[in-house]
Amino acid sequence: MEHEEYLAAGQLLLFSRQGIFQARIYQGDSERRYLYRSLKTRDLELARKLASRFYYVILFRKSEQLPLRPKTFGQVIEEYISLRQAQYDRSERVEINHSNQRDLRKSLDG
């Protein structure tokens, strides 16, 4: 690492690799993982501002119990497939119920 400094009372690490600044925050879960973000700048002052913004976004997401990491495309597709399958299963039951009601009406009328 070419440059390294701690911000936000030591909870945020600002560092550079090949001149590009990055930020790292401890995720704080049982898996002991970190969240990394490339700040995509070579300017130290801008990197400090972007790193602080990243830190406060993560704090907000933690306080609101929102996911800290975005979902992958595969996860989104899996959720969509299960949702559509559940909708399909419900629609089949509705059709079966309607046909049962028609049969019941015919037997009562007839």
C-alpha cells in the first residue's frame, strides 16, 4: 500500500493501490469480513470525502438493517424464479377451486 490512513475514529481505512484510493470498513458480522470500495480517484482530499460518504452510507444501512452488500444477478434471478413459481402454483389452485365451485353448483341445481 502506497498511502494508508485511518479515518472515523479508526473504523475506516483509506489506502491507495497503484495510486488509486480505496476504502475499507469492517462489516461487523460473525464472518469477520470487510467491505471494500474503490474511490476511483488519485486526489487525496476527494478520496477523504468519498471515503467518509461511504462510511456514513454503511452506518445508515446498518442502523436500518438493510443489506450491506448488493445482491448478485444470480440471487435476483433465483428470487424471481421462486416468486413466479409461487404465483403459478397459486393460479392453478384458483382454477381448481373455480372448477370445483362450478361442479358443486351444477350438482345443487341439477
